[in-house]
Amino acid sequence: MNRTLYTLLFYLGLPLVALRLWLRARKAPAYAKRIGERFSIGLPAMRPGGIWVHAVSVGESIAAAPMIRGLLERYPQLPITVTCMTPTGSERIKALFANEPRIQHCYLPYDLPCAAARFLERVQPKLAVIMETELWPNHIHQCAKRGIPVALANARLSQRSAKGYGRFARLTQPMLSEMSWFAVQTEAEAQRFLALGARPETVEVTGSIKFDLSIDPQLLERAAQLRGQWQAAQRPVWIAASTHEGEDEIVLAAHRQLLANHPDALLILVPRHPERFNAVFELCRQQGFATVRRSTAEPVSVNTSVLLGDTMGELLFLYALADSAFVGGSLVPNGGHNLLEPAALAKPVLSGPHLFNFLEIAALLREAGALQEVEDAQGLAVAVQRLFELPSDAQKIAEAGLKVMRANQGALKRLLDGLGRLIDR
């Protein structure tokens, strides 16, 4: 498949795209809004000539934030346009940069030549920066036609994704050859990009900027104060974060086992997707757990068994409230989520076995003794209980995670330096 055939199929598939939006809007009504932006129609007023950053959803938006702040500091004269594909990503971008007038935001238009062209005519960026692996052939080609350098920042490419791209070599190879720079997380991923057709001079291993996460000391202080208000300073508290459908039942089963030995244990349960908040709350109630929703600001009492983290932008704070952390998307074959956020907060980290999106990071943590993987509810309950009952072991695991974080920092500076070369050339 080449780009012409890809584009034709995209046009033919627009009814399916509309159907998908409609189905998503039934669960998350925000998908029914701002549809024109997805076709470069009715875009908000924008100052042209700056930097365009694309972060597909919430996770990428959070990962991109330190880079965007670094660009704002280095280039005070340039506006930065941040795009995404999801309503939750949009809300996160607005919240992250609410007080920064140089940040402009809209949805990224669909990967159609006409939509991509209209978007670039409006924004006229000096540089395009795509976070991680969100590659769109027509957007990249339209940038190349206009001489706009395109960089893939904090780039990652799993073996599974590489095989998928490899099946469409006539589309993938020209697209990668039009890009200016790949700031890749690991050497293994660099080799995958090269095998798919990236030009050798454009591929550089810069590391993962997720290691450069900085924690505000006041975050831990606020968490300690809130636990004091809950009279939970001595309660065993654990968090299961970024859970997906099928995981919540496993987590609640583990929590039930924990309560048999630690009846005062508190679980902070944080579903990955906001459209699932209500369903997970009902699941907790149906299973007999005394549950409080974070969004209601109702205080946690001594009788509360589960705190449902149903707010946006508070995940780091919710991690800070806990003694140990399970990172979801890993007991089901979703590929896992960011293991470094709890590690940066000095929390022992647990996960399931499905970590194919974070193989290298997981390997570093595992080898350092900073990650424990579990297979099921029984294994999860046993692991969390051990951390409750052996605080010295929990502290060693937490310190090992912090050591891994510190040993791998510096990627953000390398990334910003590389982007600077593209802007200034």
C-alpha cells in the first residue's frame, strides 16, 4: 500500500470514522463536540509561525509537558500549538497550560491531504514535534512539501508495532524518510526505525524523558496532610492506577483478600478512562465495598474501603497518598502504563505481566529490584500484603526505583538540544 491508496481508503472509510465517533460519543459525549476541527474547519484563531507539538491523548500530553515548558523557556518569542485526538487529552492540555497565553490548542485534523494542508496553512509552524509513535503519512508529507522539519520525540516502537509498520513498507518507508529527526528512547528501538526506512543520520538515542520527571516536594506534604485529615496516617493504603476493563474485578478481589488480614486497608482505584468512572463506582458498590468518589470531595472515613480516583490531572497526587502502587493496563494485554511515576515518588511498584509498551523501562526496574510482577488477584494480594507487613523491604524497593530514575536522567536536555538544532538551522 502506498500513500495514494492509503488516502483513497481513508476517504472511503469516512462513514466508519463517523460511526466510531458516534459510538464513542454515547459513552463520552465530548466526542460529539468540535467535530469541525477534525477536518480543519472552524479552527480557533492562532498566531502562526511557532512550534507544533502533537500528543495523541492524556499520557502523551503529560509526557510532553516538560518538553513544552522547556521550549517555552528557550523560545519566548514563539507560540506553541499543541494538538491531540481525544477529549480527555484536550482537557489535560488546557489544564496543564491554563496560565500560558502562548499555548494554542485544537484537535489534530484527520490524516487527509486537504485537512492537513488547511491546518498547516493556519499554523505555519517552523517545526513539528510528534510525541512517541503517532505517525500520520499525509501530515508528514504535507510538512515535507513545505520544508517543515518533523521530529519524533521520546520515540518508542515495540517489536509488535514494528512488524505492523513493516507490513506496509511502501507507505512506511517514504514517510520515515521524509522525517528530520528521531529522538529514540533505546538502541533496540533505533534499530527498528532504521530497519523500517529511517535515514541513519536522523536517528539518535536520547533516552526516555519520563525519567526526567520532577516531583514538587509540596505534593508529598499535601498528601501527608490529607491522610492526616482522614485519620489514615497509620492505615495501610495502596493504589491501583490506570486500570482497564477486566482489571478492576481482579484488583477488587485482591483487596477483599487483603481486608481479611488488614481490615483497615484502603484501596485507591483509578480507572484509566473517564467514561468508565461511573461503571467502576457501581462495580465497587455492587461488590459491597464502602466507596467514596474523589470528585465529590467527600472525606474518607474509617469505614471507607475504596476511594475511587475519578478526577483528571491528579494521578501523581493519588500516587503520593499511597504506600505502594500497582500500575494497570498490565493484568490485561494492553501493554502497561508509566511505571516511573510511582517510582519517582518513592513508592514500591507492582504490575501485571503485560508490559510490551514499556519493555526496556520494566527491565531496568526489574533488574534493580524495583518492580514486582504478579499474575492474578492472589499474587497481587500477597505482594501488597508483604509490602504492608515488611516496611523495610518496601523501603529498599522504593530506593531502588529512585536510583534507576536518577541514573537515567538527562534525556530532556538532549531532546531540547536536538529540537533547537532543527529550529535554528
